[in-house]
Amino acid sequence: MHTWVQTLLDQASNTILDKQEQLNLALASLLAKGHLLIEDLPGVGKTTLARSLAKLLGLDFQRIQCTSDLLPGDILGASVFERESEQFRFHPGPIFSQLLLVDEINRATPKTQSGLLEAMAEGQVTIDRESHPLPAPFFVIATQNTLEQAGTYPLPDSELDRFLTCFSLGHPSREAEKLLLQGREREDLIRELAPVSNASQINRMQDNVSQVHASNSIIEYVQDILQETRSNTNFSSGLSPRAGLALLKTSRSWAYLQERDYVIPEDVQATMPYIVRHRLTLKDTLSPAEHFDKIKAILEQVPIP
């Protein structure tokens, strides 16, 4: 594992207890130029993870708290007429940051959620027919409450597909929870974190990830996984080619974090469940844990190259 990654994980362990796998997945999403969706109950550390990463990575950070009365302009910004110059001037919204936390995204209305689509897909915002580029890197971490909670709107498939990876934090182990209860406030610990990287280094690493080699056998392995989801009777529809691209990108990023310049089947297996959990819909209504088990079982049906 890269030295800077280990340093980051060591520092992050002071604020985010017992969640090393999720931290690795978050880094893999960032280096693959993707975005991250965290689904879980309130109070398990979703916001703490995002704020800790922003501090450790040395990135500009903004947070949006989604509510039912939030408007697209509150996220994107707006053109305001200035009397002195007698011209409209664009005032950027909080989306113009390098790491954006969209907290409880499914409490915003569908119209407001749609305001994120262009930014996440193309790295720009269009206001009054004028395009405004977003900073690089641009990384969205969105948190989502379970749909059983009051005041939530389900994310449409087109928006879910903009998120490269999706995972749940879950409750900490008993030992980690005891340390949490005995320790200091998370806010104080986050303020004390020291950056181990910066935006320029992140951009270089993203370029390096794109050069990680995926052999023809790995590409065919990804295709076999896609085909298995399309023929599997447990799911209402299979994975799209875009999902295959997402799996390949994240596998390259995972290999890079392990200090390899080539992808092996284990990289695909490690990332696949978190790439497809928000893209595959089961025909039968099952619990989130049973849903995840069905997804992981796909790997058992596909021969390893």
C-alpha cells in the first residue's frame, strides 16, 4: 500500500473508528474520478468520514444540508444583477468546491437532486446558458437515509448511476464504540488533523490511475460479470455498459492503492459489490443485508480468469 495512503488511514483512524475498508473504497472512488454514496441511518459517522477526508486530503470543503425546501440555485449559484455595473454577475454556490458533502440527499426534492446531475457527470455547471467549470479534483460524497424514514424522496436511477460506489458504514464494533464513548468530541479531533496530500497530488494520482493496465482477460472477466447480472433471475434488470466502465475504473484505482500498475481479478472482486449494489434491483423485496449477499453471490457464478 502507498505510504501516503497508510499515513492517511493511520490519521483517519483517530476520528473514524473500525472503518478501514470504507476509507479505502472512498479513496478508490476519488482516484477513479468518481463520486460516493453512503447509505445508512443517521449518527453512524457519515459526515465525520467526509469531513475527515477533506482535511486529510487538503481539499476545499463545502457541506450542503438537504431539506425539502432546498432549491437548485442554493447548490449551483445564481446570476445576480449588479446596479453599479448594470450587468448580471454569477455568484457560485457551494458546489464549487473540491470535496462536496451533500448530506441527506434524499430529503431534497427531485428537482433539486437533478441540479447535481450535470456537475457530477461533466464537471461543470450551466447557468443562463453559460457553462462554469468546477474545480479539479471534484469529489461528491452524498449521504442517504433509509427510505423508511419520513420526508425522504427516492433517488432516480439516472442519479444513482452518477455515483461510482455505494456502501454502508454500519455500527462500530463493541471495542470501537467504547473508544468512541470514552474519547474526545469528533469536532475537536477533525480540527487537529494534518493534511497528507493536496489537490495537485490528487490530480497526478488520478492521471496515474488511468494508466493502470487492464489485460484482455480482465476486460472479459468484467464482461462475464455484466452478462451474469443480465441473465440472473434474481434481478429485474442487468448492469449497463456504464456500470462495466465503472467497475473497470474502480478496479484500476484499487490496484493503484495496492502499488500495482496492473489489475488482477482480486481487484475486480474487492470492488464489484460496491459498484453494483445501487445499480441492481432485486425482483423480491429483501433486507439490505440480503440484497448485498445476492450481489456478492454473482462472483461465485463467474469463472475467474
